[in-house]
Amino acid sequence: MSKLRFRVVETAFKKKAATVETPAERPSEYFAKYVFNREKMFKYLPGAVYAKLTDAMDNGAPLERAIADEVAAGMKRWATELGVTHYTHWFQPLTEGTAEKHDAFVEHDGKGGMMEEFSGKLLVQQEPDASSFPNGGIRNTFEARGYSAWDPSSPVFVVDDTLCIPTVFIAYTGESLDYKTPLLKALSAVGKAAVDVCRYFNPEVKKVVAYLGWEQEYFLVDEGLYAARPDLLLTGRTLMGHEASKNQQLEDHYFGAIPTRVAAFMKDLEIQALELGIPVKTRHNEVAPNQFELAPIFEECNLAVDHNMLLMSLMRKVARSHGFRLLLHEKPFKGVNGSGKHNNWSLGTDTGVLLMAPGKTAEDNLRFITFIVNTLMAVYHHNGLLKASIMSATNAHRLGANEAPPAIISSFLGKQLTQVLDHIEESGNDDLVSLAGKQGMKLDIPQIPELLIDNTDRNRTSPFAFTGNRFEFRAVGSEANCASAMIALNAAVAEQLARFKQDVDALIEKGEPKISAIIEIIRRYIKECKPVRFDGNGYSDEWKAEAAHRGLDCETSCPLIFDNYLKPASIAMFESTGVMTRKELEARNEVKWETYTKKIQIEARVLGDLAMNHIIPVATEYQSKLIDNVYKMKELFPAEKASQLSAENMKLIEEIARRTIFITEHVNAMVEARKVANKIESEREKAIAYHDTIAPMLEEIRYHIDKLELIVDNQMWTLPKYRELLFIR
């Protein structure tokens, strides 16, 4: 190992975890300590203002600007008691991250001094620069005006000395420039459409809420090792590196004992997350070395998305305080599992009914089947769009490998539910089938109690699996904003539920009894969406052929997958539900294509730099040492003996020469290919060129670099290897 690399590794391994001071209270006592939740609203706001604000939160009632000053005053009083000095509008631009501009609570007092002030106007609205965020051409550089506007449905919170106000972000001309705006519209659309359908079964239903429970996977690496890997630092993944002799093949990391340093990080993270109102519950080792998972209790979808974005930021901050760097890239290490963010999605009513769960009566179960089948219809008709909603340059590395769902959207239902749908499809009558809930399973071990078995197994190869009382959208990437998938899914389901009500009402108007009309339409839908149902092995080549035969979207090129947003059916769906306009969709696709190009471009530049300035010099230096050894052998031994003794070194010299020549030629070719691609004006065509021409070169160059890693003297190799990166001491 080189002296430089040894010092980096030694420093990283010796670094101790930060000391965590556990609050004296129980989690329930410090939960949401830094959140302006209902408890604080009730305490710091006048009664009438509190009632109007909670009505806006619960029922979507318009929030009068007149009460904004009183809300702002209450928020400021609460915040300043916590030592807060600044405020910011916290929003989610199309960068996959969050944005914030901090302003102090100060204004001139008119007497030559300063006073603390936070008005309703400042709470409700700010004006960030709209041209400096991705906008897909909606705003020119010289047209900078944009607005952020307070979202009362997501609580204000405090981070350090700043009051953070969740907001939407729109252009001066009204188009959305963020994820929250279309998400709120999609949630409103699915809520309204679902209420209309629920009233077939219970006229008292007034509200339906979409719920989301995300499962966040991530990697941790030692900070010193991270700093010594420019590829990790600049791209989030290792662009080179031969797999370690031991990785995940023994299956000993999954659910294993959590390393001490990692446990300290997790404990600190959980405390700070709970203080911010993020209801984290589950933590464990994941499959790959250095890979872990965190999951919360389910929440309303908009709040869950905000909490996930806040948590990812918090994770990075806490990791550094423990001597780690957090990796959220979907595939930071080749040869081991990548990271996803499973999105568990369901719908629930204000009457306490979970619409994706079987009920106790036949009518309850018909309602359950109604929402299951309509969800399947939405997934079937928009399976290409749903794939586009989770696709990215980074997630493309993970999808389809033996660790994540394939890039073909299908749905697993399990044996029991499949049998129920088949029965309804084949039955010629209106029998309401019964669905068993959890059933008992007794084991022949006296001390083990009866287990309750779910009505469905799990299928880890299914991108969209039914798991008992919800659907699990497993294809979402670990660093993605959950809103992207949730916008597409909720909007598609909203459109489908509206279509269902239209179809049922048409039969009722013809004199068909309500239940018979519902069952007839459901039976028709079951037949129509059958191609999207698949309970088998999604990794198999047979499934890929079968999926294509069924008419499912099997495209694998990331830039081409984005085309699904601009298909007529997608545009019609988004516009009919009021979620996004054609102009907004076109702009977002421009951003997606441009982002894809830039990420591949950065990777190509970093790989070229490392290849020419790290790998080639080290390899040729080692080659020179081998050549010197061969010459010395010839001086020391007779020609025939020297030839025998230096034969292996000669092979290595030749192999190094062959591989360094290949790397040099292909790095130069990659530079020229980028020059050609960069001249393409169309963002779509440029992204396609980068995907088809430049991305494959990265793997070709990497192959030869990884082979050199096995040849070159370990003491000379400057970059930390997988065996050092992947195992926390």
C-alpha cells in the first residue's frame, strides 16, 4: 500500500464516533420539538386564527391573507424562544435537492436603529431567482422573477438558527418549477376522485388521503477514504475499482449486528430526526457491506415527501460528525447491491378506512377490489410513464440487476388476490367474494406462539407489488425525490377513478343496480389490465420477452424512457387532472435530458482525469520497475536462465502496455465523442448521443483499469480499493 493511501486508511479507521448525548426524555416527549405543529399553533396563535389555519390544513379551505400577520407573529415568537434569528422559504426545485435563502428577522426601525420583524407577507411569499434553477426554457436568463409560496399543509420547522417554511416554487408566468406544486395538485385530484368512488359504498366519506411510507437505503464510507477517491467526491460513485475478494457473497451483512460506529450515527440521526417530527422507526444492515436502511411510520404523502428530503439533508450532516460520508447514489460500488427507496403507497378515508386493505363484509371487500383494480388499470395504461418517473442516469445502474426490480413496470398481487380477481373475471354472477385476512399458522414448537400470516407473499423482483394493505413501488431510486413517482402515480390513479365513476354511472343511468354495475365494470377492467399482472421472476429473460409480447414498455435507454412524459396519453392525463400542462411537461423533460447529459459528462471528465493522471502514471511506473528487473536479470544470469526467470514479468510488461494503450486511446476517443455530442442543439438528441456513445466507453475504460489494479504493486496504487472502502472498522 502506498504511504499516502496508508495514511488515509489509517486515519479513517482510527477516527472515533462522535459522542451522542441521549435526551433524558423518552422519544414521545421530544418528538417534534423543533416543529410548529398543532400543539404549538394552539399555544402561540389566537383561537380564531388557529381554527382557520387548521381548517386550511385539514380541508383545503382558502387561507385568508388577513390572518397571515397573526400566524407570522406566533411563529416568530415560538422560533425566537428557540434562539432563531433567520427564516427561509424551503422548497424543492428540479435539482433533486432542496433550496433555501436565509433572511434575518431585522428591519430598520425608522430611528436609525434595527428592529426584529417577521410579517405575514414574508411568511406567505418570497421571490427567489427563477432563472438560476432548472426550468427547461420556461424562463430566460434575463427573466429572473419567480415566487415561493407557503404550503400550510406541511408544518414549519427549525434547523439550527433558521425558521424553515415549506413552500411551492413557481415562475412569474405561473408554471411550476418544483416538485411540490404538481404533487399537491396530484394529491388533490386523487383525493377528489377517490371520494366520489367511496360514496358508492359510504355516502359519509368526505375526504381521502394518500399515504406514503418510504424506505431509505444508503451507504456509509469513512470520510478519509472518501476524500481520497475523486470519483466518489465528484460523481457519488466509484468509476473504477475491482471487486473485493469478500463482498456480500456470504450473505452475512443483511440484518447483521450493526457496527458500533454506525449504531452511534444511527442513534444521533434518529434523535435529531424525531426532534424535527420525522417519525423514524426502523433501522438495520442492508445486503451489501456498509449499506444500511432507515424507514419511518407512514404519513400523509406531501408531508412524507418533505420529511424524506429533510432527512437526506440531515443524514449527510450527521454522517460527517461521525467521521463518515453518506452515499445516496443508487450504485456507488460495482459488484454489490445498489440502494433504492421503496415507496409504500395507499389511500385512506376520513372515516378511518384503509382502501387498500380487505374488509370484514362482502361490500367492504368489493370496495377493496374496486380500488385495487383501478390502481392496476392506472399502472397498466401508464406503465411507461411510471417507469419514466423513477428513471435517472444514476438509477439506471441499479434497475434490472439481481438486487432491484427490472425496468419493466408490472404488478405482483400474490396467490389469494390473484385467485379472487380470476374468480370475478370468470364468474357470470354478482357474487361478492370473501377475502381472508391474516390467518394463523401453528408451528410444532411448544414455546413459539401462533403466527399471523399475511394474505400475500412478497416478490422482490416486482416493481409495483401489493403487500397486504398497500402497493410498494420498489423501483424508486435512493437519491430521488419521492415526489416524482408520487406525482405520476396519484395523477394516473385519479384519472382512472374518474373514468371508473363515469363508466359505472353510465350503467346505473341505464337501470343497472349499483352493485351489479360496479361488478360489471370491475370485471371488464380485470380483463383489460391483465397484461400488467405478473407474479413470477422479473429477472428472467423469458419475462422480458413475455412483457414485450404483452405490450408493456420494455425500453432501457434512459433518454428514450423520458419520452413517456410527452406521449399523448400522458399529456391528456396530466391536463385532465389539472396536475401539469403540456408546457410544464415539455420543460421538465428538457431538464431531465439536460441533467442526464451533464451527469454522464461529469463522469466522463472525472474518469478521463483519473485515468491519465493517476492510473496511467502509476501503471507505467510499475512497468518501468518490471523492465528494470528484466534488464538486471539479464546482467545477473545467463541468457537462457534470465529469459526463464523474467518470463512472467515480460507478460506483465506486455499486458500493462496493452491496457494503458487501450485506456489512452479510448479516453482520447471519449473526449472527441463529447465534442461531437456537445454541438447537438436538441437536449433530447444530445442525451441520446451521450447514452449511446459515451456511457458505454466508461465501462470499457473501467474494465482495463480494474485489470491494472490487480497487476500493479499494491504499495504504488494511490486510490483506496474496495476492500478498504466497503468494510467499516
